[in-house]
Amino acid sequence: MAIFKRIDHVVIATEDLEDAAAKWERNLGLEVTERVGRPLGSGFKVARLPVGDAFLELVQPLAAEGRFAEQFSERGEGLFSVSIEVDDLDAAVAHLRASGARVSPPEPGIWPNTRVARINQASAHGVSIQLIERR
């Protein structure tokens, strides 16, 4: 059984969610199907644009503090992270840690019935990877 199933979604950071959503729709025909403001009390808002069986997640910071805001101020707009779906988040985290990767503890995701963990960029050649379990 494979631990890692598929690319679930790709996160794109933006300074202006409405402008970014309009450009994705105008240029590529991708439409927002869901929006969430301050999920789990966070300092950002999100728009979801389906692409096949995955989606793009546009994210705009709303606060100057917090994990996303700090990373956004360092990295700016553009590709932010890749989210990979797993069947069993705890098993995936244990597997990666046993292989020497640094992985955050699982926590609730912003989408209903999800949990996530993040692989440290140093363990993924500078790529920000989030693991997501859907229940």
C-alpha cells in the first residue's frame, strides 16, 4: 500500500485574492467554487479553484502576524506549497520521521474533515510540502 496518494492541491500566495481569482478565471477559465475567511481563526482568507481532481488554493494574508504572514513577507507572491494526500497521516509522519525528515505534528486542516502536517523545507530541497488526510 502506498503512503502517498496524489497531489491534493497547490497553494498560491497572493496580495489580492479577488484580483488573483479574476485573473485565473479570465486567463485559464478556472472558477472559484468555495471561499473561506479566516479558517480556524487564521490570519488569511482562501479561495478554491478546482482543476481536475485537485485544486488550486489562493491564499491572501489578512494579518501581519502568524505563520502564513511571516512566510508571505519572506517569500512574497507565487507558488507557496504543494499538498499531498495520504490515507493515514500518522503513518506518513512516522514513515518520514523514520527516514530522517523533519515533519510537524498533525493538526486540523482548514477544509472540513481534514488533518495536515508540514514537511520542513530543508527535508524537501526547499519545497514547502503539506500532507493532508481527508476523512
